[in-house]
Amino acid sequence: MNITIRILLFLAYVCCLNLPIAAQSGYRLWLDFKPLPTETAADYKRQLKTLLFPVANRTDSIARQELLTAVNGLLGEGLKSVDTLQEFGTLVIGTPATLPWLAGEAIAGHLQHIGDEGYGIHYTAIKGKPTTVIFANTSSGILYGVYAFLGVLQRGEDISQLATTTQPKIALRLLNHWDNLDRTVERGYAGFSLWDWHRLPGYRDPRYTDYARANASIGINGTVLNNVNANALMLTAPYLEKAAALADIFRPYGIKVYLSARFSAPIELGGLADADPLNPEVQQWWNDKVAEIYRYIPDFGGFLVKANSEGQPGPQNYGRSHAEGANMLADALNPHGGVVMWRAFVYEDTEPEDRAKQAYNEFKPLDGQFRENVIVQVKNGAIDFQPREPFHPLFGAMPGTPLMMEFQITQEYLGFATNLAYLGTLFSETLLADTYAHGPHSTVARIIDGSLTGQKLTAMAGVANTGTAVNWTGHPFAQANWFAYGKLAWDPDTDASAIADDWLRRTFGNDASLIGALLPMMMQSRETIVNYMTPLGLHHLMGWSHHYGPGPWIKDKQRADWTSVYYHQANKDGIGFNRTASGSDALSQYAPEVQAQFEDPQTCPDEYLLWFHHLPWDFRMKSGETLWEALCHHYYSGVEEVAGMRAVWKAQKGKVNDTVFEEVSDLLAIQHEEAMLWRDACVLYFQQFSGMPIPDGLERPEHPLEYYENLQFHFVPGI
């Protein structure tokens, strides 16, 4: 074989290695700055000729390089850097520190109101010259502003109309990584953990930088590196050194590192006899450990703690309260400026009357007892990230305690990474729910952003859906959930449809027919999954342990509240969980106005009907159908809607990248099969109690119930 052939073969091999990224399979996320249409690019070239952007630090340098690289990709040519304002077409970017003369311009008034992370993007007259200006008080604000401006260009908007000023409503906007030290990811469906602990700190994978870029571009400013089911080794020197390497990479992007702390670490690492938070030796151990962490990571954010839940150790092991446990850690962190995020996802060792009541019962009496640097992290609903839950009753019930939201971006109960589910609608549904805690318009969003209660410490967490998959999230459309979470953490009142539109345009371009087809599909997609999995307020019907596939028959496990039959309570008399005064009375944990919405099955919204009520199979729905007929129609319509999604996507062939098109096509085919599995299994299972026929016009399941009950799934991802 001659040298020329060998070189050609080697080049072909290298190209194959880089094929996934070269083929734009999604690695670049919404930051893939493809060339804009010729006419749009030409307009921008006339308006953006030069760049005035003094660089003061590493963050400024990153923002400047991001801008230059992106503009070159979008317009086909770069910006010329200048030191003074030009007559026309200058893009001006800076802070009062880097461009002191900004203080004399009209836009200076905005700087007083946007804080340390806010920014403005205005087309205005600067020194009498028409100018596009991105301004902020800090370099972090500049970075956020640059990414926002690039979104304007990606969407093809008229920059001469720009007059945007914004700041985050939530101070701490975090991803929670349920990543283990062996690189497995609990409820992770996109490969292994991003963190290559074995090769850190010596090898710093470029992917860490790309992760930071993606998060900064949507305003995320914190990351919890390890699983809430924590391993104490994370707090040892070798792992702190590794975490410090990640913190060094993330810092210029405005991202702080946090760690999940195992409450029993003083025993496991320190050799103490107990981890009692009132034991002075335990307190001193944590003081010393926290001081050590800050020597490695000077801007360490703090701890996330899961305690006395699902077997995790905690203060209740010693007869102490959650407040006493959290306050011990808060006292250790306070001198360094760190915070404690204490999860409210807890339940007793004994089987409950109603699992949905337990977090409220346990935390409500502790209101006002937590230190100022403690924030209680509350899931969006009272059970566990179900496809649909009413908002958690703790929101609005603890006015003396900072509360933060915990969403699950990874799709543990929404079809993993094989189902297309846009979760912006789920997030918004919770955030915009009215708690009536302080009268009408007391939304969950207003509680967690502090505008209703005046809490100073505000935060939101999202359980990450990232992994080593080439496209980061496993399903190309799951990227939209990461994107939507960041946007809603910045401003919880942002419209979910506007976020989806933004993501589509940044990801696929501005083809009007494509956006017109995909946007409605995305907005319906979560409701579609609810229809074929858990309609009418049903919940917790999934398979045992791995949570894959239908399992309404799950029973006889270690605890009743780990089974499906505990929640749906189907019998010959009806179906659903009675949470009204005649049942578990969980509804009483909400404000009277909320109770009034849900306590009467005749007026309760269909979406929550079986969450709050146990009703007979022949209960007459608002539609005129019986409950059984409505249940069947929801299951069947869910499958039909997936078929519709497949048709919509098929029509986009040629409008999106071939690699992504084929991947989504294959995944939608899998989703269609899974939807039919859910439909057939659940309808047959519940039919044995209803004793009623499947309504006319609906096809009968292919197999008997026993077939579905005996299915085994051996290769389910996400431990």
C-alpha cells in the first residue's frame, strides 16, 4: 500500500471519528451558528460593521470570542475591532468599569436596576451616533447579554428595534447532577456522567467548557456535581481537587460548584461515633471540612442535602429535626458565604396514610426555624415528578422560610430519552399555579422569586438530563428541556411557547413552515404522554424500580407507597385516590380557594380528577361520557397523537439535518410502540375492575393482560 493511499485512508478514518459532530448531530445544541439566509445576513452586515468591546478579564475575553466566532458563522464574515465609536454600525459592549463614558448616556439609568447579572441590549444613539449597545454592571452580565444578542441574530430579528433590559428573578439557578463517582447516573438516559473523575484533575475534557458555555447561554449559574444519594468520598481531598478543576473551568462562565453532602460523613470519614448535629465534635468536624473545601474552591456555593429519605442518613437518626440538621451545616458555611439546600423530599419509615401529605406535615411545623442561609428545596409536586401533579402544598405554607423549586429535567416518568416530551409546559403549569397564600395571584413563581414573601435567598434546581451522548441529552428534543429550564429559572413568568419557538429557531433555523409544524407538536407533546400514561390525574403507574413501561399491577412490595395499587386504588367500585375531607384530607393542606377548585368532582378539572377523588366507573364526566369511557379515550387519543407527531416530523424531511431527522424518526417510532404498550396494558388492567367494554370504534389490544404483566425489561438505562 503506497503512502498516498495510506494518507487517504487515515483521513477517511479521522472523518468517520468526527462524523457525529461534523454532521451536526446536536453536539453544538442551540449554539450552532449556521449561516443565515443571504438577505438577512446582508441586513446585519450593514448594521454591524465594527466592534468596540474592551476586555478586562477572562469572562470578557470569553464573551468577545463567542461573539466573534458566532457572527462569523452567521454572517460569513467577522467584525472589525475598533477602539472608538464609529459613525455607523458599531456594536458597543461594556460595563461602567470598561467604558466609563456609558455613565453619561441615556441607557445609564437602566444600570441601576439590573443588578450584578442583568444586562441591556439597546439600539440607541450613543454620542449622537446610531449604535447597538450591550451593557451590564459586571462581566457576567455582559456574557449573558452577548448570548442573548446572538439569539436575536439567530432568530433573524430587527436589531434596530432592540430595547431589552432584564435581570434574573431567581438568584441561584442550578442543575442537580444525580451523577455517581463510578460515572453511572441515577435516572440518567443520555449515557454516563460527564465528569471523568478518573482522569481529573490532570485531563480537563473540552466538553467541560462546552457544558459551561451551554449553561451560561441560558443563565444557569450553579451546578451540583454529585448525586443527592451522596457518597462521602466526594468530600475527601482527592475528589475536592477534582471538583476544584471543574470549578476553575466553570468560574469564568459565572457558574459556581456545589456538592451533595452525605450527612453521615463525620462517621464514615472522620471516625466519629455519630453524626448528631448537636454534638460539638460533629459540628467541629463540619467546620473543618467546610474550611478545607474553600481552600480548594474559594467560591464554593454550598451543600445540597437529602436526609432521612429513602434510607439516607439524617438528623432524625438522632432525634433531631430537619432544621437542626440544616442549621449545623449552615453555621459551618456561613462565614464563607455558602448556602444549604435542604431537600423536602422525605417520608417516614412507617407506611403513611397518604404519601402526598408527608413533606408538608414534616416541614410546615419547622417554618421560621431555619438559618438565613438555608433554603428548603421542594419538588414541583407532592409525590415524585409524576407526568402531572398539582403544585406542592408547601408552596405558600412556609412564609418564614425560603423555598426553592426542584424540577426534573431528566424524563424519569416521561418516557426516558426515547419519548419526545417538551417540559416547558410542565414547568410553567406549576410556576403559574395560584396558591392563594396571600390572596389571588399568589403564584408559585411569586413565592420562589421572593416578590410575594420578601425572601432574600431565591433558587431553582433542575435535575439534569445531560450525559456522554453525542447530543448531550439522548433525544434531540430533550435539549429543549434543558434550554426551557434555564429560561424559566431566569424568569419564571416566561411563556413556554415563546421558549419553544426560540429553541426551534436557534436549533433548526427560521423556516416558517417548519416552525409552524413543530411548535404545536412540542406544546402538545407532554399532554400526549399524560394521555397514554397517566390520564385524568392518575399517577405512579410505572414499572417497578426502573420506572420503565406500565405497571398498574405493581403491589406487595416493601412499602405500600412504593406500589401502583396504593395510588390508583382501582376496584369494582371505582378508581382514584380520595384526598378530600372524606378521604386522606390532603386537600386541606392547600388554601381554601384551592380546596374549592378541587373538592367537588363535578367542578374539579379533569386533569386532577382522580388525583383528588375516588369515583365510580359510571361517573358522568363534563363531556357526557362515563369515567370509564373517558379513561379509554384518553389512552387511545395519546397513541393517536404520537402517530400524528410521526406524520408531522416526516413532513420535515429535507428541512432539518439528515442525521437528526433520522434519529428523531426512529425515536418517534419507538415512542409509538411504547405508547401502545401503555395504552393496552392499562386499559386491560383497569377493565377487569370496571367490567365495562372498550368503547366502540377503539381497536382491541393485541394481547391478553397476562402478556403485559409478564413482560420483562432487562436493558433499562438510568440506575
